[in-house]
Amino acid sequence: MAERIGGLRGGFEGEIRKLRQEAGLMSQRYALVFPGQSGSFKGMGDGLYEHRAVKALDRRFADIAGFSPLEKSISPTDKELKRNDISQVVRLFWQFIYGRQFEFSRRQRGLPKPQYIAGHSFGQFSALVEAGSIEWQSAVFLVRERGLAMQNAIEENPGELIALSVGTGVAGRPSKRDKKLLREFVKEGEGNDLMFPEAFNSSSQIVVGCRLEDVDRVQREVSGVGRIKATVLGAPGAFHTKLMDPAREDFDKALALTPIE
């Protein structure tokens, strides 16, 4: 199955050629990093739908997940790819396929193995599969259970993510004063149970999560703080914050059933 998937035309072939020509990976260290689930979209994997190996893998995923990731890629409803219990399985399906294509192309072209394999948020599960730390069947089970637990938590605590970014000052770059104001604003908001840090992307950008009913309040309060701009990200929930805590117990049970090396 893995070899048939790896040998499909499409996917990473162009990227592999570019890596070899531009990055000189024959002698350099590099990392393979899988992104999170937010990039899911209708039409993912277009061009590979009719391959027998993809259809066979889809049937095996469906046996575990309870639905066809291929069908959810081709014709999802408007809400389906925003549901964690669906989008995460679909994302794992395509990341597994592209991971196999990458490995197949790497070996064919004599490129070295990646020194590091990592994943952002959901992408950690694809990274575990690619690194050989977990079987893909176990990953499907884990991702499905994780998605269900997260979806339940979101329904219990509806939330949103907001990027708070410091704009450029007179010198053409964010000022130290505004960076300090950003840190203080987030710390105060957390203390007031208004917002919760989700990601510290840089000294001039912090992503926070908040309850859905507090989105307008966060935007209103930050509008008068230095050169800080608030951008609502349109996330399905306040990921990586305390609002997702209800998902932990159910997901811990799934983790306890899954061997990870």
C-alpha cells in the first residue's frame, strides 16, 4: 500500500526537484514539518482521486473513522471541514499520502533522510507516523478521538482566536513601547479571564483565544492601546487555550490505548 501510494504521480514531485536544485540537500541537513488542520479546504488532493491506491486507502481509513475522507475532500458541506472530528481525519489522510510520496521520491533521487520530522499542532500526528513512532491505523483512531473531544469542548465553550499585532512606528518597525503594551494587555486580559494566550509568534504578535461572546470586547479594548491591531482569525474554536480543557479527559483515554514509540 505505502509503495503504491508513494509511486503516484503528483504531490511532492515538483517540490523534490526544487529542493534538490535550490537547497542542495544531498549534503545539507533539513527538516520535514507537517502543518496543522487550518489549511483544510474543498478539493484537497485533487488529481489523485481516481488512483486505485488512494481509493483503497480511503476504504481503510473509513473502516476506522466511520466516514470516507475522500468524499469529504471532494464534496464536503460548508460546515464539515470546520468540524474537528471530520477535518482532522481528512487532513491526516492527505498528509499520509504526501508523506509517502515524499519518501518515495526522496529514495528515488538519492536524497538524505530528514534529520528532523515535526508537526505543528495537529501535524504532530502525521509527524509521528512519518517518523515510524506510531502506526497509521492508530493515528486515524487517535485523530478521530481527538477531533470528537475537541468538537465537544468547542460546543461547551464556543470560542475564537485573535491575532494581536504591533504595527510599525516612526522608525519603520514596531517600537519597544508598543511591544511592552502588547504583553501587558494580554497579561491583564488573562488575569481578568477575558483572553488566553494561544501562541507567542514574536515579540510583536501574540495570538489569543477568547469566548465567542467576548470577541467584540477584545477588539474594542485593544483599539486604544498603542499601535496594536486585532485580527479575528475565523478559527472553529479557541485552540490551545484553557477553553479546550474539557477535551483532555476523553483524549487521555484514547492515548492510553495507543502505543507510541
